[in-house]
Amino acid sequence: MEAVLALIGEELRDVEKQFRKDLESNVPLIRKVGEYVLSSGGKRIRPAMLLLAAKLCGYNGSRHIPLASVVEFIHTATLLHDDVVDSANMRRGLASANTLWGNEASVLVGDFLFSKSFSLMVADGDLNVLRVLSAATTRIAEGEVLQLICTSDVDLSEEKYIEVVVCKTAVLLAAACQAGAIIGGATPEQEEALTAYGMDLGIAFQLMDDTLDYIADEKEFGKSIGHDLEEGKVTLPLIETLRRCSDEEREIVGEIVVKEELVREDFDQVFALVRAHGGIDYTVRRARDFVASAKSRLEIFADSPVREAMFRLADYVVNRGK
């Protein structure tokens, strides 16, 4: 992230200030929960992508700061809702908001952030940006429901899973890049390229997250290891394992993912199978494929420090777990 911060570090600090300003409310709990989630860390990849995309297209105005804040508002709202749906107790190494204030507060503050983000988009006044970001929020909601439908499905295909990833994660990164391109006055070809860059990078980001749920250090990962498995989420490392394992092993996994509560032996069994059948290695290779594709999207732009920073950001996505 060093190359990125060297270019837009000051602008990202302005986004943080804007975020806090936009959290203003007569209800103290909204600010308290919102600032807690904001201050709990995170690399601000989505705002960074909007800022970089705008800069790559030659943007020199000031609209990119509030719009980058909007993207982080949307993302923060999804985190609050996700943690309730997933019954998560950790987020970025700290107690999740729902653990501290309860599910009701988390859902309602998430609703506030979603609503506020639309008010801020309307204030910006660009219908194209509003169209892109509002469409992204709709697809995120669809992705959440699609993931719910796919829970504990040991027959889930890689193609169907990538569809979930596109809706749930990648679409917001793509929208951030597209919004940056729009305010930067990009040509249709440049806008399309930056949108595709964000989509590819978003898929790679989620695939690496899938691997970290099996192999990361819990303190560094910032949430419980094995939580996806506990929630019955069949992610790509397990999909690849199920594609390669024996019928007997498949039956074992099927019995584990539908359990209400897992014990240590359950995790150990599945982790061992994922390692034995190359589920992690396969997922990392697929993530690298998407990163390579993301980089290729930027070939229509001239070489520049901004383009190089976007290459580095893509590399960071697959190297952050190391």
C-alpha cells in the first residue's frame, strides 16, 4: 500500500474527515457506532480505488473526497449488516459492533449509513454516479440473499460461487472505480476498463479472504478463523476440495457444514481435507488470475505513477495474507 499512500495519502485523510463529518446526527448512538467501526482499521481500499481512478483520468476537482466517503459509508453499512447475519463477534481484531451494542443497533445504524449515502449522492448531483452506486447497493443486497440460499450447499459450483462474490464484494469495488472514471471525464473505453479492473480486483480480494479463513493468524486476520465454515459458507477452497475428494470425504464435509455448532475436531477434519486436496493453492492461483486480468485492463492508459500504484494495489490484494 506504500505506493498508493504516497500518491493519495493526504486525500485519504480528507476522506476520513469527511466520513466523520457525514456521521453527524442528533442521535448520539449513530455517531458512536459509526465512529467505532470507522476507527477499527481497514485499508480503505474502496475509497482509494475511487481516488486513484479519478486521478488516472486527470481529475483535479474536489468531488472525489465526498464520493469516496460515500463508498466507505456503503461498505461500512454492509459490514454492520453482515456481522448480524453471520453472528460475528470480531471485526478487524476488535469486538464487532453487534457484540457491543446488539443486533438491533447494528442493523439500524447500518440503515442510517445506507440512507445517508443516498442523500450524499443526491447532493453531488451527478445522475450517472448515482445510477452506478445505487445499482451497486442493489446487487450487494442480492448477493447477500444469494449467499444465504447457497448456505451449506456442497454441490455449489465455482461459477455460482463467483456470481455470489461478484454481487456481494466485487460490485462495490467496480462501482468505486467507475464513479472515479465518471467524475474524471473518462472516455467510454476508459470507464469500461476501470470498471472491469475494479471487478477483477474485487473477486481476487474475496478469494484471498476465503483462503485466510483457513490459514491466517487470527490476530492478524481480525476475525475468527473458520467462521465461514461455522456459518455453513462453502467458499472456493472447499468447493475445489469437494471437487477432488472421495465420496466418503464428501459425505464427512456435508455432515459438518450443516451442523448447528462445530467442535475443534470438525474444523481439523475439514482443514486437513482442504490442505490435502489443494483447495488453498487452487484459490490463490485463481486470485492471481484475476489480479493479472485486472492489471491488463489498465493497458489502455499511458504509463504513469498512478497506473503503477494501481498495479501495486492489485499485488497487495494477493500478498496481504503472507
